[in-house]
Amino acid sequence: MPDIKIVSLENQEFGAYCALPPSGHGPGLIVIQEIFGVNANMRKICDDFAAKGYVAVCPDLFWRQQPGIQITDQSPAEWDRAFELYKGFDTEAGVRDLLSTLAHIRKMSGCNGKVGAVGYCLGGKLAFLMASRSDVDASVSYYGVDLDKYLGEVHDIRMPLMLHIAELDKHVPPDIRAKILKGVARNPVIEVFVYDGVDHAFSRLKGQNYNQAAAELAAQRTESFLAKNLQN
């Protein structure tokens, strides 16, 4: 069932990519897109998580602007379109759509009841907001943008949250990173890893900043974290 429909809180349908584990059953996982839509990379991430036992669902969060966006990030024109969509994105509406996705996954026959979230870039910010604004069982944020704007919500985070931060992230300069690290340090359920010498999107396969060593280390940490909090 690669494509499913989810009903928004406003009672409108939007699409999502869904990958099921070999057994057909397991914990749910919301995979939250970057600024390129539910493209081949996001679908592969879902497939990989499904192979590890998760009911992985990646909702189309750009549906309000243009449904079905799939950008490869390989040309200047594609980057321009991606940033245009990002600038036009309604964060609050995106969180609402993720709440609808969370409810949908929990009702799926293959889901064991627990649901986590893992997001990248824009999705990293939204994974943080799902941790603070929902009862998702565990969240992982990869190089989330604008986290400093939401530090007032740190005290609302009750379930485990893991942050992966790139030391050389151009979207999170050192002063902002220091502010984020200080802000989240007061909440013991938040675990943070900073990856030295790598830039934003170091885990995006075939991306210009891809770093295999950092990507593999972050993946190992993520997999252990999700297994501990969702599969036990």
C-alpha cells in the first residue's frame, strides 16, 4: 500500500506514502519531509524503516500549495521551487496535518499502538514541534531549522526527543546553535548530538553535503533510540 489518503482536521484529504514492515505489523513512524516534498529520497527512508519493522508513513505536507511535489534537488530551478514552497509553508497547518497523520497511523491495523516521528530539515523542526505539541511516543530531529524560535516549548516535551545538529550548518550559525543547546539542556528527555565538520543535510543520500560517516553514526543512534522507545 504505497500511497494512502489521510483526512485533515479540516476534513480534507491529503496523500501520504506508506511502507509496511515484512510482518505487516509494528510500531508506527511518521517520516517528515524536507523542503523537496515526498520525493524518492523520503520514500527510500520510509522503505528502509519499514524493513526494520516500522509502519512508516510520509505525509505530503505541501498539499495545500501543490499536491504531489517531488523535487530531486539537482538543479538551481528545483532549489528555487523548493525554497518557494518552504517560504509559503504554513507551519501551524503542517503540525495539524501531522496530528492527523498520527491519529491515522494509530488506527491502522498494522500499528502496535506506539508511534514515533523522524524529520529532516523542515521536518526536523516539525519533529521538534510534534514532541512539544502531541503525545507522539518518541521523536528524532535531523538538522531542524528555526528551533531557536520554539525554545519556549521545551518545557512541554514529555516524551524522548533526539536532536542531530550539524556543526557547520549554514542555517544554524554558532550563536543560534549555542542558544538551542542551552535551551534544551534544561529538559532531561532531550538528547543532543552535534556532528563536527559537517554541514546541513549531511544525511541526505546523494546530497551535496552528504557525509557517510556522520550519516551512518546518526542512523545508528536513531535506530537504537527508536527501538528502545517504540519496540520495547
